Amino acid sequence: MSNTAIADHALLSDRHSSALVDRSRSVEWLSFPRFDSPSVFGRLLSADAGHWSITPSRDWTGTRRYVDRTLVLETTFTTATGVLVLTDLLALGPNNGWRASLVPDCGPFKVHSGKERN
């Protein structure tokens, strides 16, 4: 079970399903494609229930915010070699209807300066 307070999670939703993202940028809970569906990721309840995260491979600091009164979460990673902005959202389908995909049609990454090197 997660030791992270529920208040330290950001909520993503497309009106049909939801995800909770913790401050370490890990998706700790995802019910998809509906709220009453079995969880895809459930580390919020059990360490063995799965999660998904993406972060720079080297040391980083980060900030996050919701974009202008939306449920779009923008995370800014800063490393010694640059800045990366990651946009998390659960995208709506045509006419705000249900959409059976976790991948938005737009690219989620914008590199503002520098680049990560292996």
C-alpha cells in the first residue's frame, strides 16, 4: 500500500475514467476505460499492483501544475543538461465522447532547452 498521502496525488480524468499521479511522477492508480473498470495500475492499494512512471535518467528536480483550469497536468523536469515539460492527460474522444485509448493524438513532450545524453 502506498505511503503517499492522497492529497499529494494529482487527478487526471476524461469524465469516464481516472488516474492518480503522485509527486514522484508515478501513475499510482488508473481505472480504464471506465471508473468502475478493474484498475490497470493500483499501487495506491498494493505495492504489487503496478504503476507507471517516466522521469529523466539522471538527477532532476521538478514542479507540476494544472494547465489553466483543466485536468491537464504539466510537469517540468530540470536536469543539469536541460529542461523537459511532460504533459499528462486522459484525452476525450470526438465530441467529448468516450475514447478507448490512453495515448493522445498530440505529442506529450516539449524540450525547452538542452537535451538528455546517455
